[in-house]
Amino acid sequence: MPLAPDTTHDIQLRSWVASANQPGCDFPIQNLPFGRFRVAGSGQALRIGVAIGDQILDLQAAGLVDGGDMNALMAAAAAERQALRHTLSQGLREGSAQQAAWSKALVAQAQAEMALPCRIGDYTDFYTSVHHATNVGRQFRPDNPLLPNYKWVPIGYHGRASSIGVSGQGVKRPQGQTMAADASTPVLGPCKRLDYELELGWFIGQGNDLGAPIAMGAAEQHLFGVALFNDWSARDIQGWEYQPLGPFLSKNFASTLAPWVVTMEALAPFRAPFVRAEGDPQPLPYLDTPDNRAQGAFTITLEVLLQTSRMRAAGEPAVRLSCTNTARAAYWTPAQLVAHHTVNGCNLQPGDLLGSGTLSGPEPHEAGSLLELGGSGKHPVTLPNGEQRSFLEDGDTLTLRGWCERAGAVRIGLGEVSGTVIG
């Protein structure tokens, strides 16, 4: 059963960490996302932290965990995670008896070096936006853009976990084979159609045994939380290699993940109904429950920003390329991804990552990739300074941001994930 809001979501709660009470703060006391960090330049082992305002609470220094193994924390039962959230909420709120002790366990985010939130054993990339699937399909199959299986089965493929990096990384332009339209022989060379993909990464908490599927009704108990995710894509390499087995070198060169994981508990006030468009098929029974229909989706606003090297040199800020919301963009819920992934008996493990796939809304300005925004290069995006982009160029910094907000709840943020293209 989906988690319901509780006392940790009370809009009246304020923290003794003053920055957490500022309007628009990504990390108020109602959020409490997890990540791994160390003091920059210290060379210390990574530690588990919780973001609160512009600070990080070191959980080991606060006496809340025994070590820095995030995967072990993620493997805990949902009830244990909820108990830890309540302890954190109690200790960080104004008037807490823990203020004196815990204030010594704070590290400023500006002084921290962030790492991937956990060890990612396996990574599966899904394809959950029907609008993205249709937009891309239309470019390759104008008469049949959406393949017949799409509305029946969550499409996914096994990705490369070793090349997932944390926000702030440089992304080297990949090389690969491409075949020009007028050529008879492919060539090896640098990607000329480098793109981003606006995604969310859903992290597995408790796993399941091999051969033991996770039923829909229990699926969310196996999810730990969500982070912003950019799955960089080499579109020209992809166009040549993807048949018949799908993407390979066009995807495995780099993916970038935000350092903070917003827990399923924090997302409780931001649920939305799972509704299919009239005329679309309803999910098969193993992907359907009354709870999932009532509140299996989430409302998360997602934004894409671009700053070119020329803009950076001129002191100009990044500009928005697109903005959408998961309630408009996602065709499948996170619980459905877990249930489908395991229906054949596949065993998931703590820290496994499920990418949502590119999240594009129904309107052109909601597209989650340059492939869509620029019409595969036919209609370049014109930036305020006059520059144009069909695909990413060297020196471009791409940033994804996300947040949840609705009436009667405190806004919480997912932070941001950024990466810069290196030639």
C-alpha cells in the first residue's frame, strides 16, 4: 500500500538549521534526502549524510548509523527506514533536545565532496514516456511511430552501471561507428549528435530472491527513493547500432546522477492518480491494483537548463530549454517498473537503479531531449544570445532540476544534476 503523509510532513515544522526554513529551499525538514559525502580534500572514507538546508548531517557523527555503507541502509525494511526518518525529523526540528549534539555533526554542503549515493550493482533503463516514444518513433517510422507493445509492457534494457557518475562531472564526447545516409561503409569517429535525456532514477531498497517476483501490492516497499538522472546519448551512433538489439555504445559511455536521493517517504504528499487516456488499454492484472490507480503516480516538476561556454565567458546564466511534470510525462508508475522487472523471477538488489527513460510531456516545450526540441536537427533551438543548438557542443553545461510542490504541502527539491561536455 502506498505511504501516506504523516507528522514528518507537517507544514508547520521548522528546523533549528536556519537555512532549511528559507522559502524555495530544496531541503527543508520535510524532505531529508540521503547521500554520501566527505569533506572536500580530506581523503576520508565516504560517510552517509542527510541534506538539511545548506548543511549535511553526518549520520555516523550523530550516532544514527554505524558506518558509511549506504547499501546496507537501503536494504533495511521499510518500517526501519520510516523510523529513522522520524528520528531525524524529531532531532532536526526547532526545540529539539539533539540540537547541541547534532550541530557538531553538520558539514556545509559548500565544503563537501559528493559521491554517488550508493554502490550501483545493476542499472535498467526504461522508456516510460509515451510522448517521447511517439516523438522519436515518428522520426524513424512516420507511419507507425509507436510500436504495438508499448502500451502493454514497460519497455526497458539493461544498461552499464560502471559509467554512471555524479553531478558535476565532465562528459567526454564519445567515439563510435556511424553510417552517413549517402555512404556504403561506416566510419569510426567522434559523435556529432550528442544529446541529453531528462530522466529520474528510482533506487531499489530491499531486494528479492531469484525466482520470487515482487507483486504490485508490495512493489513500493522495495523502492528506496528517487534522484535526478541524465542518460547522455549519442544519437548518430545509436541510429546505426540499435537494430536489432537496441543501444550499446551510444548509451554506455556516460550517465550522470544527482547526489541526493529523495525517499519514498518524503514523496508521500505528492502522489497523483495513475490514469490512462481514453481508448488506451488498461494494464494487465499483474501491473494493476486499486491503490496504483488511485495514487501510484507522482507529481514532480522537471526542468532542463543549458549554459554554453560563450554564455559562461560572458557571465550569462543558464537558460531553460524545457520543463515538464512526471504526472504528464510518465506512462508507467515506479511500482509497475518493479513488478514488471521481477515478474520473470529476476532478483533486484539494494542500490540497483531503474532509469525512467526520457520524460517528455505532451507539448513541444516539454520535450526531454534535444532530439525532440530540435526536430532531429531540422529546427535548431535558438538561445537568447543568438547561439543555436541542434545537439550539444563542447563546453556546454547541461543541468537538470526537479522539485515537488502542491497546495497543503511544503515544497521539496531533488537538487540538481549537471555535466559539461568535453571534446
